[in-house]
Amino acid sequence: MQESPALGQVILGYSPVTNRERAVVATRLTVFPERPDASPDAAELLAVLDEVWPAESATSQPLRLAPRPLDPATVAQRAGPRPQLLLNLAGEGLLRAAMEAAPGPQLMIEVPAFMVGHAANRPLLERLHGAGSVLLIKGRPLAPLPPELLELFSHSIVDVAEDRRSGPAAVGFTRTITTVQAGCRTTADFDAAFQRGAVAVLGWPLDDAAPGPSGRASVPSDVNAVMALINGVEQERPVAELEAVLKRDPTLAFRLMRYLNSPAFGLTVEINSFGHALMLLGYQRLKRWLALLLVSSAKGANARPLMHATVRRGMLLEELAREQGDAEMRGELFICGVFSLLDQLLQQPFAELLPNMPVPERVQQALRGEGGPYLPYLELVKAIEQEAVFDIRERAEALMLGMATVNRAVLMALRAARKLDG
């Protein structure tokens, strides 16, 4: 990724865009000016984002947010790539500058309702809409919008705390417009949003109650198999012994090969056996991908946003330590992030899980919330996920990380995770 002064002028946070099937269909990136009195270079920022979400990589599949019916001419005009990034620019000046810079078709853009109501902004909105940009109106307008202005927007974003709907119609508009619900923090929030007619949700279901004692003497069999592999890799057991574990679970072997052959590895040859993977990657590098395989063992649609979070947590923690940590620290932080939601994914408390997991004590400290050198990094990632600008700044400063370093790590991690998803 190119070095850009723009990365030192902003503070970034991110969250998923999740549809009714609980599939994450896009990323919402929130951008705050680093200083209220500063004007970040919007064009340069968009150029950096284009490296992470290039226009040519936008999926040709529908975004699956069930947009309102469009006339045939509009459908023809908007055929082609679908956006993967929802851009939430905090600050009227930054947002207007970004819109004037003609963002690419891989971006969706949030526009606050108060800006939509300003007559001076209408030509700009019409120009973006005509160029194929996907616009979302954020918040409730003070007065009903004329139909010709409302037609410029695909969806409205309504915070759960401000949603007074009892059904799918969005009160305050002159016609029905589909709703993307923001501010959801629990599985119950997700369920309620979709019951009210939302087509997608912004936010993480991370505030569910922590699981209590499960009463189970052991973890599920597929989880136990992955843990056995991780233990074997940790102890550098012979290849034949590790392959024997995989042979007992063909589904597990298939999932592992799919991970290892994903674009995230960038390998020039196809891996066709565990032994081949070990020869190419080595024990420690393979261990990190077994950790991803472990969190993917969670069952149920509601686990998808959590699995999405764990992959990004692991990659972001690793990136944050890249400039000031050695390979061992980076690897342990990756495991810390990937395992940080394992209790929710498997519905077993860490008190039951950790004795079966071969992780270092400083990783266990962070997972239990008991301090140690890795907990401050994990708290920074949580602040980034919650798009909490003051907490991001405070926790970055505590770790003596500049915002350019943090933002670069965020974008590098999101790009790497996209390759793995692909």
C-alpha cells in the first residue's frame, strides 16, 4: 500500500453490513478527521481506499439488500459491478469534498439527511446518482423529501434508537424506502431489525451476554479435532500423526485445504495434502490458519458476523505489531484476535476452553481480560470496531502508535481478510 499523508489526517473505524441471511455483504468504513479544524485530502484518501477495494474487484453478484423496484432504464444503467464498501465520512466538508472527487462504483456513500435537504447539494447528488453511485440517506429528514430527490437514494440508514417503525415503511419519507438499521449490538437487535423490515444491519452482535458454564466435559468433536491438530503442530509432531487426525474427518480436511489454497496465501502451487502444506508453510505459519479453521467450526447463521470479526481482529492485531514486534509477538497477537470471540462462537466460557487450547499465558491473560501486554492491543481493535473516535485515539496513544500507523494497519488487515473471504 502506498504511503499517503491522508492516513495521518483521519481516524478509521469499521463494521460489517449484514443481510437477512446473516451474510456480511460489504464493509462500512467510518472516517473521522484527525483534528476538527483540519481538512483531510479527500481525493488522496479515495485513492488509498481504491487500493483496498479496487473497482475492478467489485462483485458482479447483487448486494442482496432487496432494493426497491427500479424501472428498466435504471436497471440497465446500474447493471455491472456491485459496491463492497459503504463510506461513512464524518464531517460535512470531508463528505462534500469526497463526493466532488467522483468516487468509484465500488463505493456506497452515506449522506446525512440535513445535507440532503440543502438545495445547494442537490446538483452534486444528482451528478453522483447519474454516474451510478449508490447513495444512502442517513437519519430522518426534518420534512418529507420530494419524490424526485428521494429517488436518488437506494436505502435509508436509521439508528435503532430512533426507529419508530412497526413495519417496513419508513416514517418521515414521502414513499416507502428500504431501511438499513444502524446501532445494533446484540443478536436480539439483529432479529428485531429484520422483523421490522430492515434489509441489512450495521454493527456487530458483540454485546450478547457472556456464556455461562456449559456443563459439557469437552468441546464438540470437530472442534476437538482442530485443537488436536493445533496441539500437534505446537509440539511439532510427525506429519503422519497429524495427517491421521485429518483422515478421521474428511470435512475438516476439505475446509483446511480450502483455506490454504485461498488467495490470501498467494502461493503459486496448489496444496493437496497436510504434509505438503507443512513443507511449504512450516509449523508456526500453519498454526495460525488452524486457528481460523477452529473459529469456523461455529454453527448457525448468527455466528457469521462473529467469524467475520475474528478474522479481521487477528489480522489487524498482527498488523499493529508489525513495526514494533518480532515474529513471535505478531503470531501470538494473531491467535489472540482469532480466539477473542471463541467463547461466544462455541457458547462455552473461556474457563472451559482455555485449558484445552495451546496458547501462551500472555494470550490467555488478554482473553480473560486480566491484563498483560496484549490486552491494550485488543482494546484498541475493539474501539476501532465500535467506531469510537475518542477511544481509538486514547488507546493508540497509550501504545505509542501514530494514527497513520493504525490506519495503515486497518486497511492492510481489511484487504488481507477480503482475499481470504474471496
